[in-house]
Amino acid sequence: MSNIAGPPLHEAERGCPKGGDEVLKDYKYPAGALHIIQTLKDQGFKCFLVGGSVRDILLGRTPTEWDLTTDAPPETVSRLFHKVVPTGIEFGTVTVLVEGGTFEVTTFRRDEQYTDGRHPSQVKYSKNLEEDLSRRDFTVNAMAYDPTSYEFVDKFGGQKDLSEKLIRTVGRAVDRFSEDGLRSLRACRFAAQLTFEIEEKTFSAIGQTLQITKKVAVERVHDELVKMLSSSKPSIGIEYMRRSGLLNLFIPELLLGVGVEQPAQFHKWDVYYHALYSCDAAPLDNLPVRLAALLHDIAKPPCKVENTFYGHDQKGREMAEDILRRLRFSNEHIEKVGLLVANHMFNYQSSWSDAAVRRFIRRVGLDNLPDLFALRMADARGMEREIDSGYLEELQLRIDKILAEENALHIKDLKVDGGDVMRELSIPAGPRVGKVLEALLEKVLDDPALNEREKLLEMIRKHG
């Protein structure tokens, strides 16, 4: 019988509080945003905060971005402020740099037909705020507010959907997702970030427009996944991706774990749900560990033989690196995640010798040990087991002791170098020099007392 338990259950962290107008009125807005709004209004234009900042304030969150919308043309906005960057001038957007921050200012607009699955073929400016809001993706992002006059514009029920914890498109969902294939991924991401549900018709439209989502550049998919993985519960977004068909487009390897049972004495969930819940349990602000938690058992399905998954850690490294490379993650992230996946099965016991601990440090890398321990804890939480971290604390104490004793852990820590090897053996620079140094390090790892210059030189002469 499968461990599949259906979509992860969740509740929103907080809904939209009553009296949204008062919440918006009482908020302390950035001086830079107020300056831009007032400057434009003094010139006879309208200007509003729009989108995420309004949504977040109503939810009691701290906004991370402050976008503004105005009926002033971008050329006028550029003329009114000293420092302006034409970041999206073809879509009516400029970035205004003022004391206290940078703010994107976009002219009211209506979009013509979308032809590439991402961008409108033509943008026409508008004088109508409601027309501008009607082109936006979700109702919770289609609210506007003028903090200088306290005017709150919510024509599409965004505040109501906040209170009901729903992600719903503005207008017909199939139309919105057919215009821009990234919006379906954004729906899943917002569900994860806000711990909301996706409204039924909106969710249904995701599966109906997968052919549009396929057109989205991988780099944009990467950005959405990073934001999702930085949310409080990535499992919500990933599960919506699975149920809608999005996951099959971008990380089909995760689907192989659906229904793959694991030993019941250790695991409550199948491989797929264990990966999701491990990811949730990983540190929110540590992207490599979150990625490693999501992918650490990615090779269990192909490695399964009866009730074992032999070699899934090493095969998992290969698969995880392939996935991250495909999704345009940086080489640094690919290397770090691969190393964590490959080493997540370490089995420390008190019987380990000091030499074994030194080799463990060398294999994993001192800088990677905190992340590996964090992955191990997330893995345990993803099993929903009682967590015993005592062995990790013991291992950390032994590592600290070895570091305090300044044991040699790397070739650079040896009291000889490549030049010594070449002189003693009368050989040129080349692979043999490195092999000799590696052999010396192996002996020093077993017995740190050997790391004395004369002893090492004698070993070079004798065994080199």
C-alpha cells in the first residue's frame, strides 16, 4: 500500500485583517515612495503603490519591493527625477533612484495580443487605472493604494481573496495563463509563499495551458523555483506543480518517487513526499541545503532493489547535478548540492577513530560540514521521526578537538611542498609530485605526529 497521503495540508499564516483601509492608512511608507507619488501628483498626474507591497501590508508582512503605477508617460517620469534608469522602457517601466531606495514606476497600460507566451506584442498607454489593473495576474496583486490621499482601489476582489486565502486570476484563468506561461508557475509560488490555496478554476487552467508554459525561458523558471524554495513551505508549491503537470515539465525525476515505499521503521512517507517535507524542514535562508533536501533521495527509485536503495547517494549526486545544470543554477550551487547529496548518508558512530574523523572532514570539506549537518536534520524531520541530534553534537566536538590540535587535513597543511618533492627525488613538476604529496597526507591523517619536516623528507626519500 502506497504512502501517498494527498496534497500537503496547510493553513495560511495569517489572512487579510479586517479594516484593510485602516491598515494601509496607518503603515509607515518609505520616504522615497511618498516623494515620487507627491512629485507626480503635483504635476497633475495620478500615482499609486501597486501589487505586492499593497498585498503584503494587508497581510501584515513587510514588503520587499515597492512598485508604483502612474498615468504619467515614462518620458515625463524620467524628466521629473534626477536619476532614472530605463529598465523596461518598452513596457513603460523606469526605475527611479531617490534617497532611501529604488522604485519601479510603470505607466498605466493595456496590453495587446501576446504572441510568444510571455510578452505582449504591443503596449499602449492608458489613463485608466482599472484598465491597468485588469491586465495583472492575480487579484491579490491587482490592488492599488495612494498613501497621500488614502485612496484604495480594489476592483477585482483582491482583499476578499486575501481573507479567504486564495490565489485567483484577474479575469478568465485560461486567458491569463495563455498570455504569459510564467503565471502558472507564479501561482504555485505564491501559494507556497503565502500558504494559500489556488482557486479551483485557476488551478484547472494551469493544466490546460502547459504548452504555453513550455515556451518560458529556463532562466525565468529558475527564478520562480528559487523564490518558491525560499518560502516557508515549498511543499505546497511543488505539490501544486505535480498535480497540475508543471513538475513533469521541469523536474520529472521527482515524480519517480511517487508511491515508492521506504522501510516503515524509518519512514512515514514515500520517496516523493519525504523529499518535500525534508525541503520544508531545511533552513529557509539556505538555498543549497533546501535544494539538497529536495534532491537528496532523487536516485532512490532507479536504485531500488527490493527494500534497499544501494548507491543512491552517489547516483543521486549525478542526477541532482544534471537537474540543477538543466535549470541554470550556478556552478557553485551545483557543486555544493552535489557534494551534500553524495555525503548525506554518512554513518557516524562513537567507534570512529580520530583518523576516520580527519578523513571525513577532508572528504566533505570543513566549510561544508554545517550544511551537511543541517541536511541530516532536515532529512530526519522529513521522516517525521523523533530527532536525536546527540551523535551530531558528539561528532562536532571531535571535529573541534581535531581543529584545535591543528592537524593536517589538506596537502597545504603538510610541512613540505611540491618543491621539496622535486628536489629530493630529482624529478620535474608533474602528476607524480601530486601523488607523492597525497600519499604523505594519507599517512599524516593516520598519524598526525608524522607531520614534521624531517620525517616527511625522509619518507619522500624512502618511499617516493
